[in-house]
Amino acid sequence: MTSRADAAQPSALLNSATRHSGSRCVVLCLVSTAATGLGLLLPAALGRTLDLLLAHAPATRWVLCCAGIVLLLALLDACETVLGGTVDARTTAWLRRRLTGHVLAVGPRAAARFGPGDLVARLVGNAAQAGTAPTARAALLAALAGPVGGMVALGLIDPWLAAVFLVGAPVLTLLLRAFSRDTTRCVADYQQVQGRIAGALAEAVEGHRTIEAAGTADRETARILRPLPELSRAGYRMWRVQGRAAGRATAVAPLLQLGVVAVAGVLLTRHRLSVGEVLAASRYAVLATGVGVLVGQFAGLARARAAAGRLSEVLAEQAPAYGSRRLPVDGPGRVELRGVTARRGDRTVLDGVDLVVPGGTTLAVVGRSGTGKSLLAALAGRLADPDAGEILLDGVPLRDLPHDELRRAVGYAFERPALLGTTVEDAIALGSPSPSPARIREAARTACADDFVRRLPSGYATRTADAPRSGGESQRLGLARAFAHDGRLLILDDALSSLDTVTEVQITNAVLAHGSHNTRLLIAHRAVTAARADAVAWLDGGRVRAVGTHGELWRIGEYRAVFGGGGGHE
């Protein structure tokens, strides 16, 4: 298994991607190298053919040889194109699967750190760019074989030709090294700005109704496009680096070619070379100074490496580890927080929280906006881990539970549920082990969702994307999914906020009904919801200020002010 330190290295990720390509990448390397080899044979064959024709000797066999080499080059080029596309597609798919799996394993912390838009940009654009790395490496190997082979061929024709080329070779090498370094830096900057734009765009798409209602579309457009000048500067720097490298190489390469041809001409006058060998030497000089091809390949590899660096940042996020302990079979769902501290950035949101939710009871968590209610709900079901302290379910620390057992034991409903699945029935059944249609409909009735689902064009078989629904109806479907899950602990993270008062009372009664769930943890913003709970935990300043019934706490003016202030959403 790749360690966190290894995963943080772009080269390690690219090596893994290349190994995943397996035999296809090896075949691609062989095909590319074979094409380069044939390209090196062609000048020699053409030179030999020319010498025979000038000597009026039979040259049919050599003409056919040249034609065969050209035909094979065309076939190998076609194979290289097909193999390259296949390897790129397979590698990109592998990178996307790996990144997606890791993001899902890390959980909400990944989106909190990078933002949904930037994650999508990395998953889509950067994965596709990094996926070209195996092909780029194979092409670079073939591109390097051309100059090396050309130089060797020049030496075989005459050592003086190779000596002339070697005079300028170090200059070309330094140019390529500087180009590779500068290009990697510029591409990384460009991709980083792209990610920022994607993140801002995702935020705007999610809040499009609020933007429309506020009439701030122009302002949001300006905010999203604000990094464009920076993106433009990064793009210009990238092209300037490539253009400068190509220009310098173009200035050096023709001088080397002219030098080789001039020396070949002198050797021809001294009868040390034939006309055909001069022709071959001129072609090998072009191959030996093929910096233009190398510049393009280095640029492609630099883009792939920079993209791999952005993927590695995500993969370096540590996924939570799970244990192997089992929950007691007849556990009532008792939840216990012991000295739980949780930070977000430099801010301590929860500070040494001690809290017990007895099994089979309902605890409402209330507090002003920003006091950590939603974070506590996330910690209670291990959607996040505390920085200190531990959380136990029926006496077993959450960290010690296997992933599947933990998820079977804890059900969640959120303020803005993501309704995944092809149909409405699939969305309700998500996460439940083979629920029956009767169970799904019972859960929908409990969540007061059955009536509006039946009014949909195809009822429970209506495609989720085609099911028109309000925010309250989406919340009811999310609640139905939590009720169908039927774990020993149900956590409602502000999952009643979009419901009308009558529906909220009905669902609250169903949630609090005996036997509906063993233990319920509610994030409450309304006094009527807190009043129905067995107990209320009052969060204030990141600590539990008091625990008691709603009636007991209502005598405290500051507690009443939590609801009188509107109880904004976290």
C-alpha cells in the first residue's frame, strides 16, 4: 500500500500510473522505439540507393527497401496513435478511480480543504493531463533515441561529423534542462489558478437561486472571473518559456546542421565520403539536433507532472483508519463523548466536550450559530475525527469499529441531503442493505413523503433527476432515507429546517415514537423541536454549558435568547 509520504510525490504517482498501463505501455515503448529505429535506417538506405543510381548499378532492391521502410513507418505511426490513445484513456480512468475512492474514504474533510469545485477540476482536468504521462514518457524515450542514434550514425559515417555535433551538444542539453524546470513551475501556477476559478464557479452554481434573488449575478460573474488576469499571465509565461526555448534551440540547431554538412562537403571533396553518405549525414544531423521534438515532449511531461502534483495533494490527505471490534448485539445506542476537542484551521470549535446520550433517548443540541453543533453531529457518527478525546457507541470507541459496521449502526439526515440514485426509490434505499419496497414506503410515510412521491409521474420509479421537489420535499426524502436505514443511532443535522410547522411536528412525533430508533441526536434550531426531546445539550463557546430538559433550561434568559435570535444555520 502506498504510504502518505510516497503518495505526496508526483513521480511516485506517475510511476504507479505507468505500471498500471502494464503491457500496453511496454508495447507502446517498443513501437515508438521501432519507429525511431526505422527512421534512423531510412537515411542510410536512401544514401546507398543514391550511390547505386549515380553509379548506374542495379538499385531495385534498395528502392524496394526504402519503400518498405516508409510503409512500416506509416503502420507503426498508426499503431502508436491507437496505443497512445488507449493508454491515455486507461491511465486517466485509473487515476480518476483512485482519486474518487480516496476522496470518498477521506470523507467531508477533503471537500472542506480543497473545495468541491477545485476537487472536480483535479478529478476531471488534472487527471486527464496526468493520464498522458505514460505516453509522454514513451514518446520522450523515442525522441531521445533519435538524437542519440543520429549522433552515433554520424560517428559511423565519419568521426569528424560526430565531433562537430558534440561541440554544440552541451548547449542544447542546458537549454532543455532549463526549459523543463521553468515549464514545470509555470504549468503548476496555471493549474492552480484554474482550480480557484473552478471552485468559485461551483459555489455560484450551488447558490444560483440566492444569487438570482439578490440580483448579484454581475457581481458573482466578476468574482468568478477575477483570477482571469492571473491565469492569463501564467499562460503567457508558459508560452514565453516554450517559445524562448524553441527560439534558442532553433538558433543553435541550424548552426550544428550547417557545420555537419560543411564538414561532410569537405570530406566529399577529399573522396572520404560518397554523395549518398553526404545525403545520409545531412539527414542524421537533422535527427541529432531534433530539439523541437524534445521541447514538445518535455512540455507534455511537465504538464503531466504538474497535474500529478495536484492529484498527489489530495491523495496525501490521510483517510481515517478503522478497527475490527464489534458492537454488542443488544446495545441500546448509548453515545458518549469524552474530552472531545475539534479544531478547524486555527480556531478551536469544540473544546473538551463531555456528553452522554443514554441509549433509547433523544438529545437535542442547541446553540447559536458557530458554536459547533453541526461539527458535533459529524463527530458523533464519525464523519469527522476529533483532534483530542474519543467518542464511544455502546462502549466501543468509533475508531475501533469496522467501516461497514459503523455505517450500519449510524443513520444521518442533513439540511441539504444529496439524493443519489437513479430513481426516488433508489435514493431512499441508499445505504440500506437490500431494503424491501414495503420498508421504503413505510420510511417515506414516516417522513411525510409518501403522498408527494405518489403524485410524481412514475411514483417511486420516477427518475430522481426528473422529480420536481421543493427544499422541504428534498429534506423529507433525506429523512425517509435515514428512517429506512434503521440503525441504532439516528443523527438529524438540522434536517427539519425547511419543513412547515405542521409537518415538522408530525415528523418529530414519528422520530420520538417508542421503538422508531434506539437513540436520536437532533441539531435543533426551533424551540418546539427542543421541547419534544428527552434532554437538551446547550452548546456555548465550544463547550456544553448545560444539559437538561427544555423546560428547565428555558428559565435561563441566555438560553431563551438562542431561539429569540433566530437560531441561524451553521
